Amino acid sequence: MEREEAWVLLKEHLKNHNLLKHSIACEVVMQFLARRLGEDEKEWALAGLLHDIDYEKTKDEPAEHGRWGAEILKEAGLPEEVIRTVQAHNPEATGIRPESPMERALYAVDPVSGFIVACALIHPEKKLESLDLSFLLNRFSEKSFARGANREAMKSIESLGLSLEEFLEIALSAMQTKKEELGL
């Protein structure tokens, strides 16, 4: 599936502007991680873009998040590895633990994108370009900041041979390339 087709499919299922921006952020971070790790950038980016395709449908049934998305993606003919990655990003609901590099990456990327957005929103300039690693690390250590951003999931990136610091730098750099689309 080409990116344009995936975007159309995503917009059929997600109407919330912030969810669409979250999907773009995850897409670009996954692409940058794939490049860094020598993996398939297109496939990783598709997994990032489409991982929350069922979010609006499952918002009242969070235990189904990832399951319905997998069905949508199967019907659309996406590769099994992308489908399993979408399921594994929410292992509490699907029971599928992240195992492959792409699955483990998305598991860490999902919360890091929201964390970086939260950092930008509290920064005086409210811009991604104003953030740096030091700012991110300071906020990361504040337990009360962005509580919904699972720190353990973000730190799980270490299973791919990256330090938390490297991961945050990659994610920030990636998201900065989409600052206009993300509105930050």
C-alpha cells in the first residue's frame, strides 16, 4: 500500500484532527528509526501511520483497540507484519507482546510522540524546533508530567540497541521535519 492510499484509509476511520497529527508523528518517527536500524522505512512508516486506525471506534471499548484495527488492515491487504505490529502496540488489550524490531519500535514510539508534543506545548515558544534533548530529559524525569506517556514503554527502545537519549533525539528530529503538519 502506498502512503497516499494509507492516508485515505486512515481518514475514513479517524476524524479527530489531533489523532491524525499523532498518526503523522508516529509515522515519521518510525521512518527515522527504520533508517537508523537498517529496516524497511516504508513498512515501518505505514505501521506508525495506521496504528490507531480503530481508535475512535474503540474509545469506549479500549480492550478492543488494536484488534479492530488489525481487521481493518487485513481487509485492506496490508502485510501481516504491519498488522501484527498494530496489534502489539497495545499488548494489554490484544495479548500480543512486541517481539520483532518493528513491533518493539512502535511500542516505544506511540508514547514518545505524545510526550514530545506535551513538551512542546509547555515550552514558552510552543515549537518543536525550540526543544532539545536536555529539555526532554528534564521533563522525562518529572513523574507528574505527561503521565499518560508510558516511560517504561519509551525506555523499552533499549531492546533495539538504542539508549533513551538516542531515541529521544531521533524522535525529536523526525517530528521537527513535520512541524507544519503537526502545528508545532
